[in-house]
Amino acid sequence: MKLSAPEFLSALLGSSSLPLVDFLHQLSSRKNLSPNTVIAYKSDLLQFFAFLVEHFELDDLSEFDAEQITTVDVRLFMGSLLQQGLQQRSIARKLAALKSFYRYLQETGYIKTSLFSALVTPKYPQRVPAFLTEQQTATLFDEMLPSSSSATLSMELHLLEEAFVRERDRSIFELLYGSGLRLSELIDLTMTSLDCDGGFVKVTGKGRKQRIVPMGQPTVAALKKYFEVRRNFFRISKRGEAERPHYVFLTKRGEKLYPMLIQRLTKKYLAAVTEQKKKNPHLLRHSFATHLLNSGADLKSVSEMLGHSNLSTTEIYTHVTFDRLKEVYLKAHPNA
């Protein structure tokens, strides 16, 4: 009896016919890819095998031979993805996952040759990342997230709670923009990651790679004020800070922050300063990189601060600096 796609995929994961589980494990253990990246690889591979179930009309797992697929089969798979409305960037990512898996099959001796080794991934146009202007950034911090006077123990609880949220939110935005942190990096920050006296933060990024990023004086000042208010707030409210005291950013209940909350905060505050369609935490990271490059920072240093594995990833930000370069040229060159 022919297996349904879900049944086939479930059987495939528990089957020894292909080392899919082993492959996913080594992505996590040896290559140190993040759990979200491993999940994405798994999803992409299972989507490919689901396509093969229908394409080869498989009735039994033993009928499948990893070496029997051809370039035509892969192109048909890509065509099915286009029909589903996937963008070129998403399709390229799925092909990268397939290349990686088939390379693993070849390296471990499951197959002798891989057609993916000669398959060229289609190029897709690079999107210039959206960013805030320097004036918009100033408006964000001066008007939407203004610095306030320190809260004291004599404050009423509801006022102290408002101060806690305000100082926490400002510190979050200072780190997102001032140090270019990713959303996941911000949420996972622990108290031992910060060196306010030295002015730097130790970040664990993609692939569990650690990097050290400078913090500016506004960020350090915002964090110190936040910690002062946080101590007072949880002492008076007697809420659950003690459960997770090592995390830098907490909810009003003393719990670790979660991605959706940060997404809501960025949408709320950014709506007043920009008409960009996507008002998410990454917009501040893009602004961090763009403003550094516009001010003359070298590409390699910016790449290291962003935690990019190669310079080509950082180069997307150079497109938005051309106007600045032209402005400098017109002002400085005698024949401009």
C-alpha cells in the first residue's frame, strides 16, 4: 500500500535508508548551527522528499535511491516551489540545504557521486536593507524613548512599574541600534555578558559563535538606569525576578523576554518615526551597520561587530552609502 506523504516522512526519519537524523545531528553538534537553522534544514529536506514521493510514485522506502534523481527532477522540484508562490531567495535556501545533505551523503559513503556538486544555485537579486535615517534615530531616542530621572524606593508601585518598562525598552533599543544585536542575541543576553565599565557586550550569535561588541556611553547609561529601576521594582513588587535573575531583560513578571514582545515593542515605537513597511528589530541592526559605514567605518570591522561569517554578507550595506560618498566627493574634490 502506498504511503501518504506524512507517513513516508515519518518513516524516513526513523529509517536507516538515509542518514537524515545523523545529518541534522551533525549540523547541531559539529557545525554549531542554531536550533532554528537546523529546523529550517529539516523542513527543506522533508519538503523535497515529499515531492519525490509523488514524483517517483514510491510505494516503499526501499525503492528510493538517493543517486537516482537527476537535474530534471531538481528543476521540477524548483518549478513546484515557484507554483506555490515561493520567492527566489527561499528556493535558493532550499537548494543550499539539499546541496549540504548530498555532500554529507557523499562524504559518509552513502552515495558515490552527487549531481548537486555541479548544480549552480540560481542568483537572486539582493535587496538593499531598509534602515532609519540618523534624524529618525535621534527622534526615536529623544522623543519616543527619552531618558528619565532615576526612580527611587519611595515611588508608588504603579509609577515604578512604568519606570521599569520605560527604562527596559530604552535599553533594548540602545543595544539593538548601538551594538547591532540580533533579536535572539538580545533575548539570550545574561548579566555576565555585559561589561558596563569596559563598555562592551559579549554576544553568542549564529553557530554559537561568540563575539565582543562595543557599547556606547548612551547604551551603558541606559543599562545602568534600567538595572537600578529593575532592582527597586522587583524588590517592592515581590515578583519573580529571582527565578531568572541572570537574564538582562525581563518581563514585568520577572520572566525572560520572548520574541513576540520585542516585535510588538519595535512596531510600536518605530511607527512614530518611520513609514518603512517592516518595523522590526532587524531595522535597527540595519541602521547600526549603515550609519557606521556612512561615517567611515571599515567593512571588516562592521562585519565582525555584526557577527557575519564573511564580508560578502556585510557588503549589502555598502549600497546605501553611495549617496554619502557622493556628498563627500562633491564637498571635497576640487573638480566636483
